[in-house]
Amino acid sequence: MNSFPYITAATAVVLAVLQMLLMLHTARGRGKYQTGLGDGGHPGLLKRIRMHGNLAENAPLFLILLGLTEVSGQWTMLVPWFALGFVVVRLSHVLGLALSSGVTPFRFVGVIGTLASILGLAALLAITLARDTHWIPHLLPA
């Protein structure tokens, strides 16, 4: 079992930088559209808000699942692939929204990839829990 989740930490750094870049992109849009709260009815600002918000909605759960999977020590070969894949699909989603507020192949990849990443890690953790059930009696009152 790993003592420190290095891959999760590295992924968190990359996602934090991306999140801050998207925050600044949204802030610049607020200046451009002179809108301090909400989107003011400006589709361009709404796209910026959703780029930022969508990552903020999905990255924390992904990082929790990735970290738990990494420290379990049972899926070490898959963890870096999940990490890289998630970053790529989130960038794809941002690119897709930048191109159009409608359906684009990039947004599709972003949505499906995010879903697959989160559910895939959840499945690996469920398998991990099913393999070793010694933790279950701790759920029952003494």
C-alpha cells in the first residue's frame, strides 16, 4: 500500500491550475460583458461559467475516488491511466464548449469520458471492498 498518493497529488495540481485558468477566463468574461453576478443573458459568459463550473462539479469526486484507488494499492497499473484520461477528457469538454454551446464531438468525449472515469473508479473501489470484507463488522454497533 502506498503511503502517499503521488499520482493523485500530481493530477490535483494539474486540475487546480486548469480550474484557476477557467476561473480567470470567467472573470475576464464578467468584465467583458459587465456582469458581476449570473450570466446577464450573455451566451458567451454562460459558456465560460459552465466551463469553470463543470470542472468544479466533477473534479473533486474524481480526485477522491482516484486517491482512494491509489492508496488501496490494488490497481496501480490503472491509476495513472485514469488520471491522464480524466485530464484529457476535461480538456476536451472545455474545448468543445469553447467551440459551441451545442453538441460537439469534444463535449461528447468530455461527458462520456468523465462518466466513464468516475464510474470506472467507483467500480474498482467496489471490487476492492468486496475482495476484503473485514471492514464490514466495524459498521455494526458494539
